[in-house]
Amino acid sequence: MRILVCAVVALLSWLQVSAFAETPQEWVALGTRVHGFFGGFIPAGIRIGFDAMDRLKAQPRELSVLYYQGEKAPCPCMLDGVMLAVGASPGQGTAKVADAKAPAGALAVIVVTHRKTGAAVRYTVADEWLPKMLAWNKEEPLQRYEAAMAAQGLFTVETVAKP
């Protein structure tokens, strides 16, 4: 795990281009290189990261991410996709898996906060998405990316009140 975290930190430090400048093929290659497998959770996380950057008017590395894993989620892999999209990393203290679980019915809850403004949004991916996301794994990696980007209702999003 420590090696993976170091690799993600090094890779994110190396990237100097905006996340939006990369092609779907480059996202697949990057996700595969960093995570080891471009399963359906990675592009779902990338999509959430893109959405958060847009909603919070942020640039890469300006956001922090807190991930709550649901009881049915097989892994916190969706966090890896969000991290890649927004430039967050555990080594920088900007990406964390919460000790608490997501509420019942949620596959994942992801809170993304703008580090400068404090503005935050909360994403919820419902349990009903688990079989759909696992089915994406039967497709080629690029089709998984396209499926996640086109999935209607993949998540709900709400603004989090500032403390």
C-alpha cells in the first residue's frame, strides 16, 4: 500500500497538464498504470472528480477528498479515480478513506472540499449501481470509461454547508 501511495504521489506531481486536456485513452492508460486495473470504479471516480472540479471552480490539486465506503462496496477503488481527476493524494493529506462507513443504501459517499474556499459537495453513489459497474468490467477499458461518463443518475450531489 505504501508503494502504491508513493507511486500515486509521484505520478500526480509529474503531471503538469490540466485533467481536462487528457483524452479518454490517456485516462484509461493512467488509471491502469496507477491502479493496476481499469475497472468500472475508476472511471466513475474520474467522472465525480471532473464534476467536483467544475462545481467548485477548482484547478488540479486545489481539492481534498474524503471517501466513505459502503457495506456492499468491494473496494475503495472509486477514490483512486477521484484522486487522479483532481490531483489529490494521501501523501499530501488531501485524499482519505474515512473510518466510518457510508450510510445504508450507499455504495460510496465522497465529500470533496475546495481547500482555499472551504466550499464542499457530497456525492452519493447508490448500491443499485454495483451490478451495473461490475458489468462494465466485461467490456474493454475504453468502453468502461465511456459507460461511466454517459451513465445517467450515477450519483447524486448536494452542497455541504460550511462549518
